Amino acid sequence: MIASQTPFRQQDLIDVLSANGDDIRLIGRDLNGFDTRMFIAMHRPGEYVAQGREFHLLELCLSGEQSGVNRYEDLCTPASCTYRPGTLFYQPTDMPGNLRMDGTCTNLSVMISRDAMERAKRKVFKGDPDCVDLLAYNEVYLPEVKERLHALYVEHLRPTAASRLGHDLLVQELCTALLQACPSGEKRQNSKDRVLTRRELTRSIDVLEHEVACGRGLDYVAEQVGLSTFHFARAFKLTTGQSPHQYLIERRLAHVKQALICSERPLIDIALSCGFSSQAHMTTAFRRHTSITPMKFRKLLKSA
């Protein structure tokens, strides 16, 4: 059990995770004066106590799997929490309690200032930021949130090219997406077209994760979900905002990032083990996704 400080500041979270043995890699250190701070964390099993944070926390699971229970002081029952590839976890400010997790995973995390979220709430809720109480959630897939988190991540990777205006705009877009996904916020209207059920989506993600290094094709994935190839591809895109192929490339790139973080293996070995046909193929996809090459990514992590 690791006790936290009061109030629980951004650096407190970094210190608590590091004390538990988690490997923390800060992204864009010279953006610390901005509304967000980002890091990649390789989490180990642990139990944490927080006295209420002065920031909002959003995490995206890149690889691995963890499961556990959140217990908050203002809730009579605990809430389960599962990290699997593609899962987004959001926890708003001022929620004292504790978290116990088992398993290991690597997450991309962003800490968002209270002020940034308040500005977004005034916009989304028509000038009345106090009209709702934000709730924590743990979702398999939220494409709008994930897309904006990725855009902010790319901005943090290249802090010398970041401007205050550009950064603030990306933060506001991310906060707006979080508010609209929140159980107490403004929800999107569901499409009338066929979308995947939670069971089908979970099964799809499990099969696609296995296919990162296998490559048996879309027909095989659709068969495992129990749909025709056409209907599966259409329903998957309506549900996630991505085609199965786009999702698979994204998952392969997540494995590439994991390998770059954890090892000094040659790039060609990483490319082939992550399902790419060549190092050039991997480099092209990686640059399109992050705006930098795998080698530059590795150097940035070493200098952090």
C-alpha cells in the first residue's frame, strides 16, 4: 500500500507509480507548463491510494492486460477496471479512493488540468459548467476520444514544433470528446445501422490482437465473430470509426512502440515480429502515424 500526498498533484502520480516499480517515460518535458502532461507507463501489479486529484486522468492501454477494482469514498460499491489493448480509462478530479490492479500492461496516459476541463464544460454545457457531475468510465473503444488523444500525443512527441495555441486547441478538443462520452454528458445518437455488440467487439479485439503477427486475413476474423466478411467490416467501422485493417495497423504499431521502449533489438527484427513485411514498410507506417521515424522515437525516449 502506497500513500499519496494531499493534494494529489501531477508529480505525485509520477512518484507513486515509480515507487511501485512502474517504468515511466515522460513525453515532451518542455510542455510541462501547458494544460497537459503525458507519459508512457509500463504498469506492474500494485495498490494505490489517492486523496483526490487536482487533475483529470485519461489512459489508453497499448499492450498487455490488467484487471482490478476501484473503490471511491463517495460510492457504496466498488467499480471494476480492466485494461486491454484499446481500452480507455477516464477518472475526473476530486475522487479520493484506492485502486488495486493485477497483471501488467503499458498505457499512454495524459493528465489534464482542472482549468482546461472547466473551459470545455462551459462550451459543451452552454456556459453552465456545474450542471453535471462527471463520472469515471472504463470503455473498450471510444473512437472520438482516442483520435484526439493521438493528435495530442503527436504534439507532445515534437515539443519544439508545438505552439501554445495549437496545444490548447488539441486539449480543448480532447476535453470536449471526454465530456460527450461521459455517462452524465451529452451522448452521441446511436446509428441506425448495424453496430457490433459489446461481446462481438470484445471478441473482435481479441482475435485482431492475435492476428498482429499472424495475418490470416479479414475472412478469418469475421468468421470468429460469427458474421460475414462484408457485414463485419462495415459494423466494425461503424462501431470504432476505423476499418479492421486500420485497427490492425495501429495495433502492430503499438507493438513496435513497446519493442522500442523495452529493447535494443534491430529495427528489421522488430518489423518482422510485429507483422510488417519489411523495415521500410514499418518505417512508413510509423512515420504516417506519429510524424517521426522509429529510430527518432527511440532516441526521444532515451533523452527523456
